[in-house]
Amino acid sequence: MPGCVVLVEGASDHRALEVAADRLGLDLDAAAVTVVVMHGITNLPRHLRELPDGVRVTGLYDGAEGRYVRRVLDRLGRTERFFACERDLEEELIRALGPDRVVAVIEQAGETGPWEILQRQPFRRGRDRVDVLYRCLGTKSGRNQRYARLLTEAMTPEEIPAPLAGVLHEAVGATPAG
């Protein structure tokens, strides 16, 4: 039986959490932590109901879903802590690294082309660089999963976004350093 279940919306969240745990020196296996991809926040009630009694749970969600998450937790009588990404995971990762370092990761991954194409589009000209990078990471199926891993790998432990570090420390029962 798992010591804690971490509920996440998608596969990119799962990938980022695995890498972030490694970066933070947290051993999810040793702590019997299981990360479960819900395939969307609307599946939260079902996943919470399916958990065996006594299993601790925490989760990660997109900020816009906060009211929904609180309503589900309240309705099911759950008191566990869930952690919100301000917009979503990808935006947290971009902000944590900063645009220049994200572009460097894109270049190292050999995908400068899509980034350059997006920058040249009339609609994108003059737009906030973070917004254009955000769009770049979501333009191709699977790209957000790949970059969730690559961007998190590029971070130092101190740069891991607070929602990721928070949910991981909650899951393993550790107090964050610093």
C-alpha cells in the first residue's frame, strides 16, 4: 500500500515531479509515494473515492481549478493539502528558469525552428516572451511532457517552483529546506 498518493492532472506534471524529486534529493520509492495521473482535474472525485482508507493524499492542480478542487475536497470531507500552480505547470517552469534559459533548453533540444516560427508570426510579435514560450511548449502533442522533464532537469534545487517542491515535501512527509 502506498504511503502517499500524489494526484496530478497530466503526464507532464508526473514527469516534472519525478525530476524535481530527484533534484531535491527526495526518494519517492523509499517513501512509498505513488504519483497518479488523473487525465484531467474533473476526475479528482473518482480518484479520491477509489483510494483505500488510511492512504495519505496530496495533489497538484492548475490555479484556475482552485475553486473546483476545494469544492470536491469539502464535499468528500477531505482535509489534505493540494498545491496550485499559478497558471499551470508549464508556466511555473518557464517563470522559474526565466525566458533566456528556457530558450537555451529549446536550442539544446534541437527545436529552435518552432520557437523561431512562433516569434515571426504577426500575432506573436510584441507579445510577452513568456507567453510565446508557453505557446511554443504546447504546439505539438507530447512537447509539454518532454519539456516538463527538460526544463526541470535544467533547474537547481532552489529553483524548483514552490508548488512542485511543496507537493513533494508533503508527499514524503519532509519539511522543505530553507
